[in-house]
Amino acid sequence: MNKKVFSGLLISFLIILSANAQTGQEIFKANCSACHTIGGGKLVGPDLKGITELRQQDWLVRFIKSSMTVINSGDEEAVRIFNEFAKLPMPDQNLTEAQIVEVINYIKSESGSAAAAPIAQAEEKFTLEQVEAGVKYFNGEKTFTSKGPACNSCHSISDKRVYVGGNLAKDLSLTYKNMGAAGIKAILKSPPFPAMTEAYKNHSLTDDEVNSLTAFIVHAGKSPSAPVYGFFGPQFGMYGLLLFVLLNLLIVFYLSKGKKDSVNKEIFKRQLKTH
């Protein structure tokens, strides 16, 4: 192989390697920002500002790689965090140790002083129009722009405006209480959970859809009410009883059109006429 060819291949390899390499900031944004901030306050999980001053790097690597493995080992700090954040498990991260270290270094560089106070997040205001649109998106009455599945195919929520929800994923009734509007919005924008990630792969929600769903989930969390069609309520029983009555009337009607006497009686009558 001549030098020119070798040099060309080497440059191409370096370009590809550079394109595929991710910085700690990029990895954090893609995998962590849905649930965590660095100095912005709590979302789904804790604010990570100054975490590198509180925990050893090897502990952070293990926890980021598989939090439930550390929790199930009985680690007291891991268990405390798990309980503090409503026992919501952090999904296992499909990252190499080198990538995790990149993330840790990025958190450290962004943390500055560990004693600095977190940024207060103002409660976002939503309109009634957004809430109503969120109900329709949740029920599937209104289709997402990217044709993603309706929320109630997997989730349920305590709100009288929704249809029967699915049981494949978590009930969302306490979501607002546990993570606030910012946490809800972060998850909808960048789903961190494997099943949700797969369901909305190539079906990302628009900003308007995220805001509408967040508005509805927040409203439902503040004013929970039993779903009108949930748990096979009064409507289901009423329609079932009506169908039962109709079926019985049809049976009686068709029976009345049939033979009223037995076949044996007809035979007996014919025999009498021959005598």
C-alpha cells in the first residue's frame, strides 16, 4: 500500500471516529437531561450540581450504568435516593464506562461551586385550550403529527374525561405531584424509559403536543377524578342490561313463530283420522 492511499484511509478513519465521538455534554443532553439538571433544580431525578463532590467516581459509574443493581445491593445512599424520588427507577444506560466518565467530567465542569443554590423554576401556566387538546391527545381522539400511539394505550389517569386506560405502563395520576410540570415536559420531549423510547422512535411529539399533554397531566394531578368510562362504570352496565333484554325479546319472538304443539301430537291426530 502506497503512502498516499494509507494517508487517505487514515484521514478517513479519523474523520469517521471524530464524527462518531460524543462529548460529555452531548451524551448528557441525549441521555440524562430529560430527568436531571445541573443547577436547574429537581426534575424527575435529583439536581446533579456538585454531585462529583459528594460521590466517588466509581460509585457514580456503577449507579449511572445500572441504578437498580446498586439499589438492590442494599447501598444505603442509593436506597435513600430511590425512596426520595417516588421509587422511580432510573433506566439502565447503554453507555460504556468511558462515556459515563465523559458525562461525569461534564457535570463536574458545569457544577462550579457545590454550595451554590439551585435555580428556582417558576410554575408554568397553561390555558384551558391546551388542557382540552391534551385530553384528546391522551384519548387518541386527536392524532399526533408523527402518528405516535395515544397515551391511553399504555397509561391510565384519574380524570373523568378519559376512556379506559391501559395497564402496560404506570398510572399517571400522581405524576405531577412526584415530578412537577418541568419533569413531565422533559420526559415527553425525550423519553428516558425503554418501552416509551421504542414506542415513540421516529414519532417525536411537537412542542405544542408536549405542552398540551403536560397541561392535561398537570390539571388531572391537581384535580383528580374517576374516569367516566373507567372500571366498566354505569354506562357499561346499562348497555349490557339493554342488550340482554333485547336478546331475550328476540328469542321469545322467534319461538312464538314456530310450532306450538309437539310433533308427536300431529302424528297422533293423523292416526285418529284413519279409524
